[in-house]
Amino acid sequence: MLTPGADWAYAIAAGLRHRTVLPAIGGMLSGHLLMTAIVAAGVAALVARTPALMTVLTTAGAVYLLWLGAKMLTQPAQSVQAAQDPVPTSPAREALAGLGVSGLNPKVLLLFVALLPQFTDANSGWPLPMQILMLGLVHTIGCAVVYTGVGTGARVVLRARPAAARVVSTVSGIVMVALGVVLLVERLVA
């Protein structure tokens, strides 16, 4: 959660474009909770073992990141203007976009598949799915703190610095496009 990536880029964009980052962050957190539930249900192991399913998930996530990044790159002036005069949008639309950023990000799923089971104990009194749900919840709470800080910090700090806001918006768009391209190339090579 402390490593800049698609979630950070979207939190920054939300901070620059909207009056509050909470709907966007809520959507991203919903994506993390969705991935936690998928891992806890054991579906993640099936997805990881099924190349076609993983390809579909990765491609959908990559295309979504490319679309978001392209939107940021083609509308950087809107992002800077939003720091002064936020764009009125539906909180539900912001949340849905955030859900797409995290929920379609195969890296989140793979991270959870690789990490969460390592911290479970088969001999514990708690069932393994419950342990995974608790670990995912702890991770999601940490994400809530970090992403809210990133989005709010972007809004507060960049409001008085339109040139810096334009640079950050452009860099965030480039990061999203680059991540989308890397995901697509990674799938083609695999």
C-alpha cells in the first residue's frame, strides 16, 4: 500500500478532480475487500491455476488502467482546474471507478494469493477463510489510511500549485498507462 501504483494514481486524480476523495477511496477499498473475499473463498487458487481466466482478468484490468490513464493525459487542464473548482460528479460513479481500479487489478489478487495464506495457521481455532478475511481487513484499513492521505494531500498541497498539479496529473496518467501496458505485455509473454 505504500508503493505508488494504480491506486495511488487514482487517489491523486480523485484529490485533484473532486471535492472529497472518500467515494473514490471507498471504491478502491471495496475492490480490496472483494479480492479478500475471493481469496478467502478459494477462488483465487482457481484463477491462478486457470491461464485463460487470469488472461481475461489481467486484460480487463490493463484496458481499464489504459483508459483511466489516457483520460488523465488528455484532460490534465481539467485536473488542474479541479484543484480550484472541483468537477461535480456522482459519488457512485467515483466509487465505481475506484472499485474498477482495485478490483480489476490482477496485482492485488496475486499479492493476496501470495501473501495472505503465509500468515494463516491451520492449527488455529479460527477457520482459514476467517483468518484470511481478517488479514485482508487489516490490509484494507491500512489502505484506507494511506490512500486517504495521498488523495487529500494531493488536493491540499497541489491546490495552490497549478503547475505542480499538472505535472502530478500527467505523471499519474503516465503511470496508469505504463502499468496497463506492462500488464498486457506480461500476459503476452506468459
